[in-house]
Amino acid sequence: MSRNPARQAGLVLLTVLAVAACKREATAPPAATGEPQPPVVAPAGTVAVPVDLKDVIETTDRYVVGISYPSTVNRYPGLAKALSAYTEAERAELMEAVEAFGNDKPSAPYELSLAFEQVVDTPQIVAVAADGSRYTGGAHGQPLIARFVWLPQQDARLTADALIPDVKGWQAVSDYVREQLHTAVVTRADEDELAPVDRAALIKSTFRMIDEGTEPEADNFSEFVPVLDAAGRITALRFVFAPYQVGPYADGTQTVDVPTALVLPHVAAEYAALFAR
């Protein structure tokens, strides 16, 4: 795929930051009332060091970085710190590739593009979606997909392995997700009206990717966000799969919603109250 370095870099950054600015304007919090805000209290024996996340745009002849954050995320210092750690890790990967050139430079600037969006914001649950890519050569960039579920009242991140701690639970999730993805592949193959040989080959290869990418292990389902009802209770878990995990790159990011009725019997007791009954 041909690339115009300046054009591509500029489009990536302008798109990321413009979209983020529009989302912030649409979801801006009410003006401050003047009432004092409670201080951030650190655990005993520690010192709270808040992270103030700000949008980043950085352009050189060797690399381009564009990162945007929702304006509300700094209300949760622990979550902000987790997002910062993720960003710094991805940036370190980019810079390692850039520095491998020594005094030379890549034929097209390497790029890191990340947009964080707050997709859930309730007193009990906050969720942030990170989507972007890192380009370090080749036909296209590496997709970057991450999801962060934060529990403000516990001041802690909710991870897949903590939410569903046993393999029986992940087997149930895996079986359901595979069925949904298999059905989607067959439907697409039928809609494309492929020749029988091509249809069989597509289904076989994609089914293999799905089965490998959905083995009943928490790591394969680490990226998820809750789907809430009007009362703020979880009615489903939306698992997110990056390109290549359960299909070819052309299929893009895929998601499957697993209903509460299936996951709740396997959810750790301390999180059961978050779910709709």
C-alpha cells in the first residue's frame, strides 16, 4: 500500500484530535458549583501522585504521535494512571523501532495514534475504550485495542480474570462467543455468493482463527466493556477482539455481547451486585 508520509501523518493526527474534541464538547460536565471537592486520599503509607492526562501531538521527520483523552478521565486518578502506563508502553515500542535506525530515518515517519473514549460513566462503573494503531513499517499499522473498566467505589480496575475466576466460566463464554462468530462467518460467506470451494476454504481458515483466539482463558477475553440497563446494572459483557485474533485483518475489530444470564453464574461473588438479575 503506497503512503504519502506528510499527508498520512497529518490526517491521522487531525482525525484523532478533532474527533476527541467533538466528543468532549458534546459530553462536557456541568460548570463547577464552587463547592469544595473532596481530596484524593492515598492508602496508608503511600503518597498520591495524580496523573494529569493531556492530549499529545508530536511531529518529527522520524515519527508522529497523536493521543487524545476524554476530559473527564482525570477525575479518577487510578484510572488515569492506568491509561498513562498503557500509553507510555505503546510509545516505548514506537521509540524502540525509531531508535533502531540510528542516525538514519525511516522512509515514512513511524506513527502512534491513540484515541481514548469514555464509554461508561456511572457511580459504580466507568469504562474507557482505547483504539488506534502503531505504524513501524509494512503495508499497514498494528491495531491497538484496549478496554479499561474502573470501579470508582473500590478505586480499582476490574479485569477479566478477577471477574470470572474459574475455567468453567470461560468455557461457557468461549462456547457462546464461538457460536456467534461462526454464524457470522457463514452468513458473510453466503452473502458473498462464493464458489463452493472458496466458501469452504474461507470458513475452514476463519473457524480455525476463531477457535484459537477464543480458547477458554481469561487472556483471550481481556478486552471488554459492560453493557448497562437504565438502572446502571450490567446486562451483558461486550468482548472486543482485535484484527487477527478471530479473523483476518480485513475483518477489523469484532465484538460479541455475552448476556448476563450466561456469565452471572460464573462471576466472582464480590462483583455479582453489579449485574442485572
